[in-house]
Amino acid sequence: MILTDRATEYAEKVVSGEIKMGLLHTLACKRHLENLENQNTKAFPYYWNAEKSQEIIEYAETLTVAEGAEPKPVKLIGCQAFDLGCTFGWLKCSNNKRRFRRRYKSVARQQGKTFENGIMGTYIAGFGGYRYGKLFTVATKKRQARLAWEEMSKFINIDPDLSEMFRVKDYKSLIEALNTDCTIEALSKEAGLDDGFRSIFCSIDEIHQHRDNKIYKALYNGTRSLDETLVSMITTRGDNLNSFCKEMDDYAINILKGNTTAEDFFIDIYCLDEDDDIWDSDNWVKSNPYICAKGNEEKFETLKTDAKTAKDMGGSDLRDFMTKSLNLWVQNRDDVFVDSEKWQKCGGYKTLEDFRGRSCFVGLDLSSGGDLTTFALEFNDGNKYYFYSHSFIPRGRLNEHIQSDLAPYDLWEREGLITVTGGETEYKNDYGFIIAELERLKDEYDLNFMGIGVDPHNFDGVRPQLEAFGCPVILITQSCRFLNDATVDIRLLCKSENLEYNKSNELLTWSFLNASIVKNSFDEIKVDKKSGARCKRIDPVDACIDAHACMIKNKENESFDVESALDQYLAVMRG
């Protein structure tokens, strides 16, 4: 018997170009196909179960759509089968449980994302094999939280078989699965959503409306003891760039592009590509796969009418069309430090071994308290500049930062990109240990330090140890005026692909892509965290810029001819 695998078949058509879709969705499909090639290995301990994938797809297509003039059976389009199938078809080698514990889907409005969460919720509650489990649909407002819950209740009420398996208590916003004793409840922040919920499924709706990540953290933190769970975030992009949604979206894109790793996270983003003509209706399928599907011609004509109105009126109507119908962030690209595509092209495979016995400049970012502390080494390799970085964090801060930063510090520790110091009760960086590690690296690779650039913050406590290296120690004032030249230069090095780094250093990549540009009144620049992103660490970037600023200052000193300057001074004095 040949088993149907609709998820994989669809992914192959998208990646081959047979089905025209946007870059980010294509990357989601490509991720699936690459995972298939690497499955059941030590480096990738997951495997694809096409039967499990097909099971959720077939379940979905036994359901009935109650809303409308008359009931009609559910018929998934290709991308819906892909998203549902991938979510449930990937399993862990260690325990045969589902691989994905988190899910992020971003798509234009009216494309069925809440509908999909309704399918998954009833499937997990009734047929997931877990007894007495708790499932939640959540949002900032109870009305929004009930949307996914109501999708589930409609599936149940219209279906005689499901009606025998579930009891719907609308007045309580509660559904009970009679065969498993699982419950599905609608919750909201306004109704007192707190920590402590241990849920086997959560539907978090429209996260662009969330002011912060507290709801996500409250729910996700409660799932740690479960072998299998799914926190499913669905949203259409909004216009608030200083938001949890934008931070999550950036993180998700970095995963799709291979800039960072999160194997427990399923991601799919449907949007137009950067250079697409927003008025070309052929591009709209990238963000509106359902409306643009065969059989929805009337809905597509309505979208055309909305586009014409937005184009004619401009202003808020145009912005609303771009965000809600095209799923685009309306943002200013001028504040981006480095272009992610250019940055990826700069990545290579050189290591410190390739620079054994060479001279370099050091940058040291001494973050306070328990934040990241990083040192960076910069080598001039002909026309190119190679950057190496290593970071440190106290053990007591590790789990806190994993949650607050949405970053895999534990994975980075295993990969040797970060050193976690001290025990579980250590919350402060040990600068002595960090500088000793710098000295060890210097001796191991026989490096010659030409200079050390260091942030003046916390410098006094480490001054003797740094001066013991026997090279100039330059204080790098953290101002636009002082950092402008080094910041501009690194930006240009990346743009011209004359910057190099080891592409396995995901922490360095994450940091560079977190950084944005701020200006003073003289248009001088420096890097900063992306606006409103409190937990986006850029310490490795700061360390690299400190090293580069130290190199620039060293060149300025070399070009300064003391005798010539003295002759000129004496000539002026003689009149």
C-alpha cells in the first residue's frame, strides 16, 4: 500500500517552483525537505511519520463547516495540509512524541488560521491519547479568546459523532471531551490569566495585539514537565514594531533562514517578498493562499476592490491593506545595522586555527550583572577582516535568559559558543575568569594582541589584568561620536562582503541581526538594540565594534608623526 504524504508532496511543488509562493513560506517547505534528508541521525534526532501527518489531515476533512448558508465538508488547500501535517508528522526518536512544542503561523486575515487551531484543539483533546489534559484558547480579550474556542464548538455541534464525544458548555466557555476527560477553555488576560497552567494545547490568537510576552511565557513555562504539548501562536502582522509580535516574527524568520536553531518550533509565514509590487494581484497568493485558491473567485474580487480603495485613499487605509491583506510590516529599513542576506554571505568556515601566530585586536564588552559578557578578536586578513567572538553568562541567569530572550542559550553552550559560569545560585559575571579565558586563548593560539578596546563601564575593576597583556588598552566611549567610524566601517565591510566570521557562530549572527542604528544630531551613528526590544542582546556586536574602534585608533596613532608635528609647532611659535 502506497501511503499518501500530502505535506511532503506540497513542499516539493513549492520548492521546485511549480507552486508560486513567497520566500518565507518556501523556506518553511525547504526546511521540511532538508529535515527529511537528515532524519534519524545523532545531529538530528527526529523522524518523519507520514501516517501521523496524514491522520490529522484526514481528521480535518471529516469535519463540517457549520458557518454559512448551508453546512459543507472541510476541504484543506495544499498549504493547510502542509502546516497541519508537518506539525503532527514529525516525532522525536527518543520517545516517539511530537517534535514540535511551539508553532507560529503568520498570514493575512481571513485565511483560516483560527480555523486550523480549532481543528488541532478538538483532535488533541479527543484523539491525542492524553487523559485529563487541559487545553486553552487565549488572547488579551475574552471575545478574541473565544474565536478559536467557538470554531471547536461549531465543529462539535454540527457533527453527530463529535457531539457524542464532547460536551459544550457555552456559558462557561468550556468544552469537555467525554472519552479522555480533557477540557478546552477560553481564557484571557483581562479575566485573570496567570502562571501555572499545564496545558497540552494552547491557541494564542492575534499576538500582534499583545503588549508583551507575558501570556506566551505564562503558558509555555507551564508545559516543561509534559512530554508532549503544543503552544500554537497565530497572527496577522500589525503596525507596532515595538512589540512582542515583531520580536517573535524576527526570531521565526531567523530560524527559517538558518541564522539560528530551534528544532521544537514549527514556523510558517505567508507574506509578499521585499521587492514585490504590492499592486500586482499575481503576488497576493503569497499572503492570501485561501482567498486566491480555486473556487474563491468572489473573495478574490473583493480583495481587488479593497486594494483599489487603499491605493486611492492612501494613509491609514493603505497601511491597513499592507498589514492585514498583504501581511507586511510597514517599517523603516534605514535603521537596520546589517542586511541579513549580506551577513549570511560573509559567513565561512575559518576558525582561530587559521590565524595561529597572528596579530589581532581585542574588543571587550563588560556587561553588568548577569547579562552577556563578550570578548571579540579581529584579524586583518588581506582585504578582509575576520571576527571571532565568545560570550559568558552566569549559570543562575541561563534559564531566565532562555525564556526572556527567546534564544537557545543552552544549545549555544553545548556548541561551545558561550561559557556558562558558576553554579545555579551564581547571578553575577566573574570578570577575572573571563579575562583568564582570554589569556588562555592568547597562549593556545600564540596570538599577538595589538590593542584592547574596552567599554569604560566596569573598567576599573579589571584594569590591572588588562594592562598585564602588555599592549595598549583603549577606552571606547559608547557614544555616536566616538563609535561612528568603526560602526560605519563594519557596516560597509559587511555590504562589500569583506567581513568574515564562522557561520557556525549562531550567537554572533543573532546579535548582529538584533542590532539597529541610532543617530545623534550630527548624523553620527552607533548600534543599539532594536527599538522596544528589551531582551535582544547585542553584546557580541558591541565587542566587535570595540575591537574595530581599537584598530582604527591604532592606525591613527601609527600615522601620527611626532617629529613632524613638533617641527610644525616650533615653526608656528617662531612666527
